[in-house]
Amino acid sequence: MTSHRTKHARIDREAPIKAELVDQLYASTFNVVFIGFAAAFFCGLVAFTSGDAVFAAFAVLALLIASLRFAIDRAYRRWRERRSVRVWERSHAAGSLLFSLLVAAIGGYTFLGGPTEAQLFSTVFLVSYCTGVLSRLAVRPRLAIACTQIAALPYIVVLLFHPVLLHKLLGLFLLMMSLASIQLIQTTYRLTFEALITRAELAALAGSDALTGLANRFTVDRELQRLFMAQEVRPGQAVAVHFIDLDHFKAANDTFGHDAGDSILVEVGRRLRALLPPQALAARRGGDEFLVVQPRLSSSDEAERLARQIATGLQMPYLLQGQEVAIGASLGVAVTDDPTDTPQRLVAAADQALYEAKRKGRGSVEFSEVHVIQIA
């Protein structure tokens, strides 16, 4: 029972940095693919010099697994936002486990009766692989431990029961190193986790609104800058800015007091988080003004749908001191897929649209007439 609670506590603690942990898995794909193709080359070389058909099969398998892992990496970099973090983590784990099984098969076959000249290669291969796992996969400790143990176990078993004493000693050495690697992986993970979670907590304090928990204006401005600089605003992929102003907030704040006003703002933040798609970012700009950044749009209709949903969601009554109070909100929306545009111009266009919405009547949604909407 205790271990069950501990497991869920660890998963919950990882939540703020889960995406970054998975990102670190894919950060070393070059090394992963390199060792895969290197394994294919040396297995092919052993097969060529010894005429061993099994090593020829190992070479083909290494090539296929390396190609698969390269394809997974390309998919991650191109479609990262279209799949959950869990899907990408499992995809990476599948490639890692496949390669660990290949390492295990090479070692087991080599010392059970494979070519003698392959023994040095397979031993160096195992040590290099396990060293790489310690540096690359320690951010996912269970996967790292599984890969090292799967890869090393056939070597250890075969060598411990080998008639040659030197081989037995090598098997004992590998067993000791295998056990030591578990502790090293756990320690590396703990240090990495603590560094990342501390950084995330500091970033949250520096970049969030203390009352609502939403992003603050500095964070949302930085996100807009990032979208334009990373070329995530381009023809066929637009970004929308929704400028939101609460309609009857001042009257409610004056009538019920500042504590009630604060509770309204907190509830607005909660409703916005519930309404937004995963890739969108909500921020409190100050007072009763809020801003939503909605990236990766294929059509301006997506921005319009979200704007209507926000307006409807914020019009629902608020409970203040036992009374239901209608607040509501007006929205100004600007959309662009022009990479030469600027965040400042986009926000200004949304602000102007908000002014027009409030002029036409509270609860309105108005789209910018400034020429920033380039998509149909």
C-alpha cells in the first residue's frame, strides 16, 4: 500500500517537468543512432571475416533498429505537439529495449559458441552501450535499469559458467558493475530531477500571476517572441491573440469588496485553464484584463470557436457571498500567419478589437480589422 502511494506521489511530482525529461531522451538521438550504425558495421565486419551468418543477421537487425529509432526521433521533432508526452516516451522506450535485446543476443551468442574474434568486440560493445545508457537514459531510471540489465544478463550468465577462469572473473566483474549501475542511475536521476524541479519552481514564481496562477504579462510576451523567432508562425500555421476584459467586474468589486473581486479573478483563471486547448497559454495582464495566446492554427475558425467558448464560459454566474452575480467578458481577437509580423503589432491589433467589442456592447467578440489575418 505504501509503495502504491509513493509511486503516485513521484508521478505527480514529475508533472511540471515531464515534457522536459522526455525532451532530454531525444536530445541524444545522434549518439543513439551512431552506436546503432556502428554496431551494424562491426557485426557486418565480423560476419565478413568469419563467414558467420548469425552476425550477418545481427548487422541487419542493428541497421533496422537504428533506422527505426532515427524515424521516431524525426517524428518527435516534427509532430511533438500532436501526441502526448506518454506516447513519445513509450516510443523511445520501445527502441531502447529493442536495442538492449540485440546487445544481449550478441553477447550470449558470442560466448556460447560464436566466432572467437568477436569476443573482444562484444565485450567492448556491452561496456560502451551501458556507459551510454547511464548518460542518456538516467532521466527515466526504470527504463535505464531495464536496458542495462537486459543487455548484461546473458554476458554475465554465460561468462560465470564458462570453463575458463578468466572468463569467470570477467563475468563476476560485469555482475558487480551491473549492480553498481543501478545505484548510479538512481543517483543521477535524483540529481537531475531536483535540478529541473527547482528550475521549474523558480520559473513558475517569476513567470506567473500570484493571484490566479496564470502566466503573467512577461511570460506571455516571451512566448509570443518565441513563436515568431522559432518560425512557428508561417503560412498554414497561424497564431491568435485573445484580449479579454471582464465586463461588470468593477461594480462587483465595489459592491462586494476586494476579497470578492479577488475570488472572481481566481475563478476566471480556473475557467480559462479548463477551456483552453493544451498548446494555448492564458495570462493575466493586470487588473481584470487577460490574454490568451493560441498557436498552431490551421484556420481562423479555430480562433473564433475558442473566443466564443471563452465568452460563454466567463458569462456563467459567479457566487459571491451567497448571491449569483453575472460578470461576463468582452473579447478582441487578432490572428496572423505572417512570419514578418511582430508580437507587439498582434497584441495591439487584439487590443483595438477589444475596444471595438466594448464599444458595440458588453459580452461582444470582435475580430481585428487590421490586416494581420492572412488565413481563410
